[in-house]
Amino acid sequence: MKSYASAGPRSLEAVRGPACEGVLRNRMTTDQGQRAAKASERGAATRTALLAAAREVFTTEGYAQAGVTDIVNKAGASVGSLYHHFSGKADLFLTLFEELNKEHAERTRVAVRRARDAGISDPKQLFLVGAREYLAVCVEQRELFRLFVSGDGPPGFDLVRQQRIADWVRMNTAFFVRSEEPLDQAVAIVMTGALGLCGAELSLSEDPEHTRKIADGVIEVLSRLESPRQHA
């Protein structure tokens, strides 16, 4: 009987055939894709663990006193993995700050959209709905918010935070301009500044009832603000 082993490489390729080669290639591609997906999942899990650990260490020890080794030990990771995902301690701090900003933006956007769907169309009322949701996030994330307003951060962070506040004022001003609401930039600055100061105050409170009263009081005051042009 003729042996395939003695038939040489060309005969072996003929035995495999194009269909068999295609199956092998697909299997290799699938295996590679699965390995890549698992690696990606592990990387995402490590990144999440590092951020959670950094948050805990920063909020308990402060940024200046926090050490990279403290963070990686709490995360169950390595120093190498930290520097794979972040450039260092400052990058972790700024990432936490950006994620909090994203949560603020998303939560307020959803709240305003729901209010619109419920039939509310007055721009000022919509702003107050978003403001109330903003303060709710400040209460829920008060330890993290407290960290960012404490002055204990990486060099240059105050400028980053001031820029975010300036962006927020511009967005609020543009919101009223698009809505043809007679509130000028000065009022937008006052309303935005009041929210920021209220958020800082809420972050310092340990009494939930007290924080709710502060938030409700600020919203009530903001609801009474009018532009000087309305009385001109």
C-alpha cells in the first residue's frame, strides 16, 4: 500500500486539500481572536482594579502621601502593569477626575432628556433639573469630590480644574442662548459657581439629611435668579 509519508510534501498538500487548509486557518484565527479577547478582558480588569485602588488610597491617604506601591498592592497588580495602563500616579488622579466629570455630564444629560420627555420645555426648569442631578452625584461621590477640591493634587491640577469650570460656564451660557432664555453670561457664571461651591460643601458633610437640605436650598435660590436685563 502506498504511504502518504513517503509521497513527499506535494502529495501531503494534495491529501489535505484547500477545504482542510481553510478549516485550519479559521481555527488558528479563532484561537488567536479568543486569546486576544481574553488578554483584553484581563487588561480592562487590571485597569479597573488600579483605578479603584487609587481612589481608595487617594481618598484615605491623600494624593501627596499616596505611593505607587500602595496602589498596586491594593489592586493585586504589579508596578509594571500600572505603568502599562497609566503614566504614573498623576495620570491615575487625572483619570479619576475625568471619569467623575463624565458621570456628571451623563447623569445631567439623562435627567434633562427625561424632563423634556415628560413635557418640561422651560430652559430654566431644565437647567434646574440638571443642577439637581449634578448635586446628587456630588453627594454620592463626595469622598472623590472632596479629594478634587482639597488642593491636594498633582502639579498643574488646579489649572485643569479651572479650565473645566470655564468650559462648564460656556456650556451653560450657550444652553440659555440657544433656548432664547433672557439669562446672560453673568447669571450663568453665578449659577454655575453656586453649584460648584455647593458641591464642595456637600463633599465635606457626613450628615445625609444636612446635605439634602443644602442641595434643596441652593436649587431654590437658583430658581429665583433673573437676568438684570429682565428689569431693564
